[in-house]
Amino acid sequence: MLLRERETERGLLVSVCDPDLLGRTFESGDISLTVSESFYGGEDAVEADADAVIAGLQRASIANLVGEESVGVAVEAGFIDEATVLEVGETRHAQLLQL
């Protein structure tokens, strides 16, 4: 998985995606989701295993996740409720906001 963390004025933003999805666009009805290099990749992004993703989500104020593996890790760790996961085209997407 690709993990990227950056500080924003609203806290730590964590983005995670399955690497094979980078650069792809998924659509479902009115929803369009582009897994952009500028948001999910870049030189700040690192290859991460499940433990690193979970550690990032523990610190996150906001998180965006795309892909079967990435979303699956967040669901299994209890950060995301399976019922809130969106199916967008051929992939899964979830967002997290921790107050």
C-alpha cells in the first residue's frame, strides 16, 4: 500500500491507496474518483504494510483510503465501519474523520 501523511490546518491528513490504482479513475453513477499521484503518491508517499497503515490511521485527524487492501486494513482494525464503505466502479473508497 502507498501511505502518505501531511500536516494540514485541520490536523494530520493520511492518504492510503493500493499502488496499482494510482493514476486510475473509477466511476459509479454520479460519483467519479481519481486516485491521483498528487494526492496519494509523490515523494512523501511510502510503501507500507498493514502495521504502518494502522499506525498512520491512529495518528490521523482525516484519512482517505482507496482500494480493496487499503480499505480492508482500516475495516479490520476498526477504523472504518464496513457499512460506510463506498463501491466506486471496480474499487472501494472510505473516509475517516476523527474528532
